[in-house]
Amino acid sequence: MRQLAARVGLTSGALYNHFGSKQALLSGLLESVMTDLLAAAQHDVLCHSDPVQQLRAFVGLHIRFHVDRKNDVLIATTELRSLSSVNLAKIVRLRNRYEAILSSILRLGIRLGVFVLSDAKTAALAMIPMLTGVAQWYRPGRRVTREQVIDRYTALCMAMVGASAVLSDAAQSGRISPRADQQSTKPAEILGVK
């Protein structure tokens, strides 16, 4: 608390005047992260009507958000256990709303025949941790750019939902590299990392 107070130019006591307790501070931070992510999804993802574009936008948003706000997200994922049951339930409801956005995109794609998968919920639950994991290993200025990572993870997600024709169209237009479109079974090849 002292370090946080010093960084924002307050004393620990003044910080408690704003939040009341460590629990309130942590809950406020986690709620802020989730509401910001939900607002960004509403603005950047749900503005598209096509599920392929929605999924592409979702992957890009999720990776950019988690890389740009790496510290906030790290706290949000590691400190859930520190929340009271009431505060935890509130954060879980927000997280479930976010997961529901991806599930609804996948269900729409299934209904329109552009995605081929049997269980949208399971696919969403597999994709989200995969996308979140980028923030753990990605470092700017290394061999691949953030946008290249997004393109490659988009290819992985499209393959997961059976949208191989969509992948071929994207590769031909230059949005993803042909190497990612080949659907290699080696994750390092798909991602372009070693």
C-alpha cells in the first residue's frame, strides 16, 4: 500500500480515505479492468455484424488489451483468490459477460455456417486463456511484432472453429502469412517463435 500511495503522490492514510480498505482497492481495480474490457468489446467487436470480423476483432482486442495492461491483468488473474465472496461474485459476473460475448460470436458463426464446431462455450473457454497467455511471453521489439502475433493467433482461432476457408481468403489477401495458413501442427511454427 505504501508503494502504491507513493506512486500516486498520497500517503497510505490518504489512500485508505479514497478506498477504505485493501479489499475495496483490489475489488475496484479488478472491476475497472473488467468494465474497461467489456466497454472495449462493445465498441470494437460488437460493432461488426459478421461473426468472422467479430472473431478477428475479439482476438485483436483481447491480445492488445492484455499486452498493454499487463500489470493490471496480472493482478486481476492472480489476486482473485484475495477477494471476499461478495466481491468475487461481482467480478465473476463481469468475466462471464465477457466470455458470453465470445460464445455468442461463435454461436452466430455456427448458425450462419461459417464456423464448424459443436460447442461454442467450450471453444470460448479454450480460446480466452490461450489469448490471455500472450501477455506472459510477448515482449515488444523481439522477432515478431504484436500485430504479427495477433494475425497468427487469429489463424489459430479460425482453425479452432473450422473456418479454414476464411483462413485461405485472409492469406491470399495478405492479412496473415501463408505459413500461418498452412495450419501446421507445430505451435512454434504457427506462432513464428522458437
